[in-house]
Amino acid sequence: MVKTVDFSGRPFHFIGIGGIGMSALAYVLAKRQLPVSGSDLRSTHITERLQGVGAHIFSRQEATNLELFSNSPEQILETVSVAANGNDLSYRNGHTETFGDSNILSFNKTLPQVICSTAISNSNSEYAAAREKGCPIFHRSDVLAALIRDYQSIAVAGTHGKTTTSSLIGYMLLKAGVDPTIIVGGEVDAWEGNARIGARGGYLVAEADESDGSLTKHYPNIGIVTNIELDHPDHYQTLDDVVKTFQIFETQCDILIGCLDCETVATQLTPSITYSLDSNKGADYTVKELKSDHNGTTAQVWEKGHYLGEMRLTIPGNHNFSNALAAIAVGRKLGLEFSVIADALLTFAGAKRRFEQRGHCNGVTFIDDYAHHPSEIEATLSAARSKVDGKNISRVVAIFQPHRYSRTATFLKEFSACFNHADLVFLTDIYSAGEVNLHNISGQDLAIAVQDNHAQVIYEPCLKALNEALPSLLQPGDLVLFLGAGNLNQIIPQVISQYQAA
């Protein structure tokens, strides 16, 4: 018998609840007044936000966490002292826990639905305990798939641009008064996080991930494919394998919107609605007079040969205007006037870690960006280059932390040529993301490859050494981009602080 996710009141327990994808799901479930708990190894603003909506957060991933679901009401009341507004309490397994405002007795005597991501292995003690107790166990994509079925859903897929595109669509609908539920892979100030809850029975805008093949679980009303490339060689052997995943997704969408600027989308899928930055490709939605400068990007927008009007984005880069075209296609399909769409997208400030300005001091601007694939790096640096000679910016400095040995080895040639829009390139050692280095590759190998195509490359394997070296090498007029999906961005505050003191 196939297990199904239960939204009728059965508790949810997330192993690794603080992750960007897991926490968004947990937030929506908690806001739907369902009992939610979870574990994470460190407290963050994300886990604090979950506590604020009633989730119970364990500070360790241990088998004993599941005792919460087997104690009697009397045992719970004897062993915990619950305080309002998420105050600390001592739990009987000997470490400090934090409860949100929800009634913890709702967890009693009901085995939870345990939610895991691909990062949770069979050796995880909490996961092993859940299996031993007979808890129904779901991948996080199963919960997202169930939510997609529960709403009028818009699922954004693609190798690159998912977070920005889904955020643009969610923001557009929010500003248009549609009141959507939103689940994205990044944080957006407009809804103070990576998720928001909207009207029940209304629209859901969700980011749909292809990295582990789980994209095939989703059946949205509207699906979007921004592009298709090989980005996860740890899961896929070839581009053809990736294409097959997207082709299955296509058959499960009532309507598919696709970008014709990606040759793979144009030739391997048959979207019912298309968009392109090239007006010669015959797309349903296209642009003319596309112009970028240090203030953003403007273009004339056309719909099936009819001029809709001019639109401006403040987030930089032609690739983001392409993402905006996907949002326009959705908005028009839902009946929104172009003027409403254009006014909304004009004020979209972007998602965190997507060309996010983290500081400006002594003439240097510091940017945090999640780009970790060669195509993403090239697009981001191209957007950065458009800002040169504007607002006193004269030099683009790229600081890149490679992410995963498998990705670095597979795309070594492409990485070597993707930094041409930068004046100065810093490279660190590879962030493993838990991978074993089967390819015997290092960040220094990448630095040597990049040096074949770039005259100014500096290799600093250690983040601590990089932090210490940067203040003396940066100069007024620099636009400094910290690029990568690992932990490189954690040193940005220290770099800024040291640069201020230098």
C-alpha cells in the first residue's frame, strides 16, 4: 500500500529542520496549525522563526527525540516546564530544548510522519529510531508534492534561476492581491523568509528541485522550466538523464511554460507557452530594446506579437529579465493586467544570496551570490560587469569557493573559462558538501585551469587565510562577489570589518 502524506492533524517531525528546503515546508505546515517538530545541529534565525510559529526544535539529532511522541500526557507535564513564546526548558534526555507556542500534548501517542532530505543517511540515529518505531517516513519532496496537489499550484523547475523565478512570481501575485502560499529555496524580505502562507485553496508558488530526481513526483497546474543543464553529476551520469527527468515533469503539468533561449528546452520539450529574450525565436513572450546599466535592466515586452509595454527591473542581469518573462507569462495566464505585473516586478528587490549586497565601505561593495555552476558564474559576473563605470565601480573581483568534488571535476574546463568578466579572481579549496574525493581533485587544480584563461588568479585554500589577505588586496571602486553554495559567505562580515579597520 502506498503511503500518503497526511494533512489531517498527524504530527510532522523533520530531521534537519533548519535546511532551506525543509524549513520552508515546516513553516507552511505549522502555519496550517499542524503539529511540527524537528531537529537541527545549530540554532539559527530560521529555526527561531519556526519556533515563533509553534514548532518544537531539538538541538541534536538523537533517537531520544522521538520520545516526545510516546510519552503520556502526565509524563510530558512532569518532565517539561513549558513557557510561552518559545522559552528554554530542560527535557529529560539531559539537554536544553525549545518549544514554540503550540500545545505539546498534541504530539502525544501518535507516531509522527518523519521527513528527511537526501542529506540524511541510514546511519543517522534519529532516522534509525524512526524506522524502528514504524513511523511513516517521507522525503521532503513527498511533502512538497502533496502540497502542490492541495493548491492551485505553480511549480518552477530548471537547472538555474529557480529561486529568483519562483520569488518573482510569488512577489507578483502578492502585490496583485492574490495572497499566494510561497515555498522557495531562498529568503525574501517581502515575506521575511523562505515561505509564507496564503489563502487556503488558493495559489501555491513552489520551487521544484531536479537535483535528486524528485522533480518527477510533482503534478502542478502550471509548470515552468527555465533551462536544463547537467549540474549534479553525483546523481546524473549524462545530460540525457537530466532531460528524461524534465520530460516526465512535462507530462505531469497541466500547462508547461518553457524558455526557448535554452536549446535543450527548445528541442527536448514542447511547452505550451514559451518565452525568450530573442525576438527572432517566435516565443509567446519576448523583448525588444533590452538595455542594462548600473541601475538595472529595461526592455519592451511583447506578447504573441502585441506590444504590452515597457518594464524595468532593478535586479541586475539579462538572465533575471528572462526569469521575469516567465513571471509575466504566469501573470498573464492568470488574467493579470501587464501594468499590474510591471509595477509589481519593478519593486522586487531579489532573494538573499542572489546578487545580495551585504555591505559597502571605503569605496568597496560586497555582494553575496549562490552561483556555483559555470553558467551561473558567467551570468552573475556579466551582471556585475554592467555596473562598472556606474556608481564609482571600476573593478569586478570574483571570490569563488568550488562546491563538490564531482561538480568541479566534471566541469573543470567550463569553470576555467567562466571568469572572463572578472578583473581579479580568488579561488579557495573545494567545499565537499559531504562527498568523498573520488576524483582526487583540489581547488588548486581549478586555480591552475583558470590561470590558462585569466591573468589575475590568486589561490587561497583556507578561508581564514583568505579573510586575512583580502583587506590589503581590495581597493576603492571594487565590486567584490563571494560566489558559491558552501560556507564562503560566512566570512563576509569579518572581511568587511577588517577592511573597515585596514
